[in-house]
Amino acid sequence: MTESVLEVSEVSKSFRGTTVLDSCSFELQRGSITALVGSNGAGKTTLMSVIVGLLSPDSGSVTVLGNTVGDRGIAPGLSYLAQHKPLFARFTVAEILRFGRATNDMWDDAYASRIVDEAGIATTSRIRTLSPGQRTRVAVALVLGRLPEIVLLDEPLADLDPAARRAVAQTLMRDAAERGTTIVLSSHVLAELVDVADRLLLLRGGSMQLDGETENIVNEHYVHIDPDQPPTGDIVGSTIGSTSTTHVVRGPRPTDVRTSPATLDDVVLAYLGEVS
């Protein structure tokens, strides 16, 4: 039986009367790589902050590695990289790595240094002189150098070019494969994560709309393109064309009407309401 390392149960959170998270629940297993997808403002950052322990939920609970998360800061065994990737701009890369070593009981200096070296970053360079992609690689080195069991990364690939995005993704996938690290990456752009994640969580309006393995989620949907027959199943999104309307439908794919297999893009965009 696969071990569950992160459990979120009925978590809700509001700010000034506005509900940001609404009874969110899911479990993640050790070694999984999960894409947390949603439009801007869907609640992704708030959910991550609650999981980490930087925010307290109004109701519900979070369990990390068997321990209930409270309000005492980042949960043991977990690393978190915020969207703005906080690093000391005046530090050199070498000083940042020394900072990581000095502030973490669990620290693999050789591993963190290897991640930086693989990026071709000189350790004498100051953080403020690095490109966005290089800063991300240094931030990832700090996160993984702590040897965490769970890693949460908020929009880690957003400001990277395709080559840097691929390199960071490969580093994360290697860590999950070799160390069994459980990784959660949030994004509002599915294309950034589709080749990385084996699981999908989709937030819309603070509610969890999809939760499961990406392949299974795709196989539970189809695209209905027959204008003469109504779709069977639950319509989750529609595209209005000049002569007909196609629907993304959740349910068994019928064989007696015109349909096509759904793609992950079809499914996610339908649930996010980004088709018309």
C-alpha cells in the first residue's frame, strides 16, 4: 500500500468575508509529483501557505508526515519555495549555500552545490546579477539541499525560458525518483507542468474540482462533437463554433455518436471556464 504523506481535510479559509478556500480535501502519496492548477486568484498560494503552516485555516486540518500542522511555522520535513523566490540579493551564491548549511540541521552541501554547478552558475556571483532562471536554480538548490520529504513550490517555472524550465523540471523529477520526495508545483499555466506531474489538483473559486492521476482524469472525459445528438454525461465546458458547439463531457465515451478523446488541456480549460 502506498504511503500517504500529506493529508488535507475539509480546509476552508476566508479573508474579510471572502471565501478563498472552501472545504478542500485531498491526500498525496510519497514520491508523487502533483500539479496544483488554477486561475490567478483561485486559492493556490493560500492553500500552500496553510499546508506549510504560515496560515491557519478557519476550519479543517492538515497532516504532514503524520503530524498535524499548527501555527508554528514550516512543518518539519517540508520545504517551501514562495513565488517571489526570496534570496538575499547582496549575497554571493557561495554565501547563500553557506547560509543553507548553517540554518538547517539536515543539509547536503554536495547535493546543493551540484545543482548549482549543473546550471553553470559561478559561486562567486552575487544573487542580484543572476538571471531569473539562475536565481530559480539557486533557490531550488536551497530547497532540495535541506533533504526534505515534501517540497511545495509556488509558480516555480513562471519566469523561466523553455530551456531553464526543462532543466528545473528534470532536477525535480530526478529528486522524486531518487529520493522519493513528494513534490507539489502550483501554476496557472498547465503547459508548464504537463510533462512533469503524474497527479493533478485543480482549484476553481477556492473549491477542489479535480483530484487524481492525470491519465485517469483524462480518461474520465471525452469531447462531444455531434451536433445531431445530445451528449451523455455531465457537460463541464463548451466551445461555441460558427456552425456547431463542442462539449467536454465527464462520463463514459459513447460509441454511436461523433466524439473524440479528451486531452488534458481540454479537461483543464473546461473546468477553469476558459472555453467559450
